[in-house]
Amino acid sequence: MRKIATSFRMTRTALCGALALALLAGCENEVDSSPNNLNVGAADSGSQDVVAGECDCLQKGTAWRFDKLTLDSIDNGPHNVQIALNPLWKKDIAGFELNFYAEVLEVSPTEVKIRIVNGARIVGSEKDVCLLPYTGVEVTFPREGCRLKPSAPAAMNVYAGTPANPKNCAPAIDVPHSIPVRGAVLEALIASDCGRVDDGLVSAGHLPEPALAKTCTCLTTGNQNSESCGEPDQTFADPNKNADNPGCDGCNSKFQNLKTLLNNFGELKYECKEGNDKAACLTASFAGAKVDALPAVCAGF
């Protein structure tokens, strides 16, 4: 995400106007409102070849880095934040600020177990990444050749930035400094040479309201990167916190509460559940390219 010069006291109309200006400045006029067509440098998925293949190349250690991640819906419908978020995620992926890796842990003719883990850009580098193991989750897919059929619901975590400068600040949730997606059902097609994962779909998932209210985000513009967000400050008390805005205690003044931000772009309906808690439903799309090996683990993690 990129910084939007606004406050939560602005009206929804003013906020969206400020967003449009920020996108023009930060995304070089490349605002794409079609969330299903934002593949970054991806080759044609070649679906016929994928379906026909058996993917005998799949083996333990095979890994891909996502080069596409788009939000397709919130609460079973369009949401204004999609127009903003998808181009910014596209730019963050290209700039190695947003890194998802998928690694095969186990494979059989009928099943594949994959670990999905976030990486962080190393400070001082434009493309070097290290892994954050605490963000990792395991997802098991039924398999038919190259097709990974819908998985059992799983947790997903969205981390962005460097190890010291996260773009999402959430010191009080289970997986700190990430956006918590829960109940995610994933499916995808693997190329017959295992070089790509394409047509990836999160057909169901949700953002639990209690965790969403404890998550904040730093929106950057232009050539700014995550270092401009600064480090979270556990002593910070958000002066903008009120009955309508849970605030960003433990972060710093450059962060905005994510629940409040989403509501400013269109009120959340919370049509899903996480246990007894209400949650905002979502769907998403993804794709990825094979990597020779996963990055090393971040220092201190």
C-alpha cells in the first residue's frame, strides 16, 4: 500500500478523492480497476497444457514466488478499496516489498502439502529477500495431475516491508505485523514443467473483525519504500483513537487503522464468521513463478 495524505476525520468522498491523487502520483497513472488481470510478468498459463499434464516434476522442495496477488471481492461483492489495493500490491510485488513463497513439503499422486510463507525485503537492497518463518502455514491440496483442487480451510498471513519496517503493524495479534486472512480455501493449476502456478484462486476466506481492528497499515507514495514507515513503537498511544476508530497503539503516527480505512471505502458487512466472531468475507487470485531455492531466514527470526 502507498501513503495517502488523509485522516480518519475526512468524509468518505474526500478520502476517495485523496486516494485518486495518491494513486496518480504513486503508481505512475497505472491504475487498473480490473482485479483479475494484474499478473506481473506472468507467462500465458497455457491451461490446456496444464490440465493435460501429470506434473511428474513435482517433488519435495519445489517452490514458487507469487508474482500476482489480487483482491477480487469483500463481503461477496465489489468494494472501493479493490481499485486502490490491487495496483499497489502489484507494485509492491515487483519491488520485492510483498513476498509470498509456496514450497512443496510432501507430494503423492493424490495429494500435495505446501507451505506458504512470507518474505521480507532486506534493508539496503532492491530485490534481496529473507524468510519470516513465523508467518508460514501448511496447506494440503487434493491433486489430479497438475490440478490442485480446493484445499481445506487454512490461515494466510500478509506481511509486507522489511523485517524492521513492516508496512502492516499489528503487535497484538497471533501473527504480528501481518494482515490475518483465515478460512482460506485455495486451488490452482501447475504448469506441466512445474515452472509456474497459474489460475490460483482463494475461493473463500475472511478477515476476523477482532484482529482487523488491531491491524494498522502504512500507505506509501511515489518512490517511498517501507523504511519511510519507520519502526513500530510499543510506547505509541494513538491520539486519533476514538469510538469509531480503534487506532494504532504500539505502532507510530504514520500508520492508519485498517478496519477504519476499509470502512471509509465502503462499510464492511461482516457476512462471514470466525468462530463466534464476525468477519469480512473475501476472495482473491494469485499466480507464481518457480524459484531455484527459498531465501535464507531473516536474521533474528
